[in-house]
Amino acid sequence: MKNLLIASTALIATASVAAADVKFSGYGRFGIGYQEDRTGTVNNFTTDANGDIVADGTADVDTDNTILVSRFRLNIDGTAETDGGVEFQARVRLQADDDSGNGEQNSAGLNGARFSVIYGGLRVDAGNVAGSFDNLANYFGNEPGLEEFLGQYSGVDYSFLEYTSTGSGANAVFFQYAVGDFAFGASYDQATVALDGVPQDADRWDISATYTFNNITAALAYGQTKANVNSASEKQSLTVLTLGAEFGDFSGTLFVADDDVVDDAENGTAYGLSLAYNLGAATTLQFAYGDGSADNDTRNIGIGAIYDLGGGASLRGGIGEIKTGDEDGRIRADFGAQFNF
């Protein structure tokens, strides 16, 4: 009887495990990163009245231009499906990065959870979600470098709803519906802030539409933030148009945006492009350029390469210049390995 109970308990436990669909995925990367005139926050020491050196908080100082760079990312996805074909998903992400300012290692931590309901072409996300811009086809384009530090979108200064890998993220909702060659998206982020103790409505929303025809994809998105604590009532907005195309071993994207933010020196048109070319079976060359018409917009320009080692592993690197407004441009470069699992 005792053996029967043990066997029955083991069978029930096994059945429960088999019914649960939990998947792990992610990647690791590590290498060398260079940033001209790098600055960061470090431990600060002072000399007391007795001539002893004692810890005294932190200070922002010039640090090493060349550091070790790394990232470990682990996605944990739980999935269940009803008898009617409705799929429920939940994701949390465990991630650890280097501190890009001082070159030290940060500890790993879980981010905020994202929940999803999927049925046919309909998807609804809730919690720590990516909004319409973050999900927009070809918004990010080709980003050279192991750390993907260059982008065609660099001239955009509007703060849109993004999925957060290392924080709690916004508690928002994202909706997407795909039918044929069309896809439509929208998100809403309800938020309240205070200005001198008075509540301010800081809700964000955005919408998008995507159309794919043959080898070309066109996407358009618009978003708006109701109020900002720096302006009390001024609304901010962003409009983005992207085009992406593939022609054999060549692919490219075009990016045009108009952002209206609180700082007049950052208002204007942002524009950019990115290219990729498969040079043989294992090597891909990349290029990215981004800029804007506003006085304080950030310009990115640079190149990169990816060499596929097989088995989900690759060597990656890039070099380019980052320049904001009238400041001097700074060279940035990196090289290292990435492996997916």
C-alpha cells in the first residue's frame, strides 16, 4: 500500500511538471569596450584630521577609456493554452551588465513581469511592456557593435514606452493585431506625478500601423505624453516613419521622425539609415547613421561586423563616433563574443 501511494504521488508530480510549459532562453556576451573620455561614478576617499584615509561617498570622475564589457540575459517564460486555443504567457528576465561608467560588474536582478494573451493574430501584453515604438518594425534597424551602441534613431529625444530589462518597467498595456500584410498596434501607460504636491496627469499613449509588400516593410507610429513635471502642462509627441527592404545579401532601413519635447533645443526632425551586407556565408558588415535637426540632438555614425562561428556563437565588433550638439565627438568601439542559448 505504501509503495502504491509513493508511485501514485510520483505519477501526479510528473504529470504536473509535464503540463507546465516553462522555457529558458537568452544570451551571454563579453569583450573589450573603448569609449573616449569615459566618466563614471566611483568610491571617493578623503583624508581626515588625523591624516587617515577614509571613505567619503562617491564622486564622478574620469575613468579608464578601455574596460571589460559583458552581459548575461536569461528569459524565463511560462505558457499555458486553453482548450479553445487561447495562449497565456508570462515573462521575467534575469540580467547582469557591466557598469559602463566605471568598468565594474553589476549584480544580476529580475525585472518587472510581462503578461500576454494571444489568440490568432491578436496579442495583448500587460505589465512591463514594450509600446508601439519599441515594437515598431525597423525602428532600431542594424545596430553595429557587440553592445549595439550605434543607431539610426539617435536624434530622437522623446521618452516612449519601453520594455525594461533591469528595472520594474511601466505598468502598461500593449495591443497588436495582425491580419494578412497589415499589423496594427497601440499602447497606454497610465501615470500620475506631482508638481509642488499637486497631482499631474502624465499618461502616455501611442499607435502604429505596419504594411509589408514583397520585400519591403513600411511602418508609421505616433505617440503622445500628456504632461511633464518640467512644464506642468505641455504635451509632448513623437511621429516615426520607417522603411525596410531586403535584396538578396543586402538589407537596409530608412528612419524619419519628428519629436516635440519640453526642451526647444531638442525639438525637430530626426533622421537616419542603417545597412547590412552578408559578405560570404559567415560574415555580415553593418553601417548606421543617425542625426537630427535640433541644436542638441545626438549624432551616431559607424560601422560593425559579425562573424558567425556556428552553434549560436559569433564574434562581433564595431567602431564609430557619437556627438551631441556642439560638443566634441567621442570615439567608441568594442569587440567580443556572443553566444545564444
